[in-house]
Amino acid sequence: MNHIPTIQDIAQTRSLLVVSDFDGTIAGFSKDPYQVPINQKSLKAIKDMSRLADTRVVILSGRHLEGLAQVLDLGAYDITTVGSHGSEDSSRPRSLTPEDREELDRIHTELERVIDGIEGAYVEVKPFHRVLHYIRVSDPDAIAGIQARASDVDTRDLKVTKGKNIIEYSVSRATKGSWLREHISRTEPTGVIFIGDDTTDEHGFEVLADVPTALTVKVGEGETAAKTRIDSIDDVGIMLEELAYERQQHVEAKALGL
């Protein structure tokens, strides 16, 4: 088995890229998506690392950028936010085509039919996606009905992604993996850590699977392509806190010529 980088290995690299998912990784879940609990250790650690030399911090989320900004106040910290699974990048804006808008309107209408009359289910509007949510639906039969009807929707060329209590329909083919591949190719970090918990993070884990200088971390249970695993959001806070400390020690020692 190939060597898996440790936190100390990653911290001592020349140019470090720190990438984390948001929901389920540095923030917990809630029936109100705009009232999620954020792990304060994780938040402090990413802010601290963003101020270190040769260290780039990215939040790579399934949320759209506007929605992410409503729950995650990063202030003046130099942290890149990437939303909609890589379709939106705060440092590299892009726009919808008229054809994209037409297709999103069509799928939105279809999804409203899927959930018609079911209390708690709703369709979220994102710039490149429409997302069917059923975390607030308590009746298992109603959930099964939503899933069955959703499987019959005409998706055409849309990318369909199933996550935790959601089904997402996208006019963008971007994934967290494609974003990571492009960003790493363009910026050439010498070390990477990527942390995530959901099926959408697997694209990133797969892209980094054969990169010897990358540490990928799955949060929670389930099959994964990640190189290592931790149990909970609290453990993410502990890991990021350790990484921030080790990275600061390395950067300071390098500045002193040690």
C-alpha cells in the first residue's frame, strides 16, 4: 500500500492547498439549512491558515455561493469559496446561457409536480442547479413516493446527483473532482488535503487517489475512495486545529531559516 501522508507531512509541504466541504464537515445539519451549527474549532483553524504564507484555503460546497455566504461569514479572510460542486468559483465567475435557463425552468416545473401536496418537501433554486429537498418530510411512504416519481422525471442532459435527503439536477457538468483537478493543475500546490462527508465528495477523493502528496479524509460511515477516515464533525475540528498548529510552526521556522 502506498504511503498515506500524515498531518505533519502535509503541514511541512512547500505550498499547501487546504480544501474542505461545508455541510457535514465543518458544519452540522439542520432542517433549516440556514441555521446550521458551525464547528468553531474548524472555523478558527481555516481562518488562521488563510493568513499563513504559501497556504491556500478553499471551502468547496454543494451550496450555491449566495447561500453559503448567508451561513458562513468569512469577513476579510482570504478564503476562496466554491459553490454548486465546483460550478461557481468566487475567484472565477461564470454565467448561464439562455439554453441553461430554459432547461432549469423546465426541470423546476417537473420537480414541483413531484412534490405537489407533500408537506415539508421543496425545490431549492441555485444558479446552475435545482435541488429537490425532503429532509423535512417525516413520512417514509411519502419519501419513497418522492424518490419514485423523481426517477421518472425527464432529465435529458442534466447531471443528476443524489445526496443526503436531496436529489440535485444541474446544467453544469462540473464536480468537486473536476474543480480540484483544474485548480491543482493551474496552481500547482506541493501538498493537498481535502475533507468531505457526502457522495459528492467522492469525485474529489477519486481524483486525488493516486496523488502521493494528497491526503483525503472521509467524515463518517459509508464506502469511500478517501485515503483515511474520521468519525465526526468534532473530529474535523480537532484535525484542522492540529494542521493549523503544525503549519504555523513550519511557516515560522522557514521564515527564521531553521
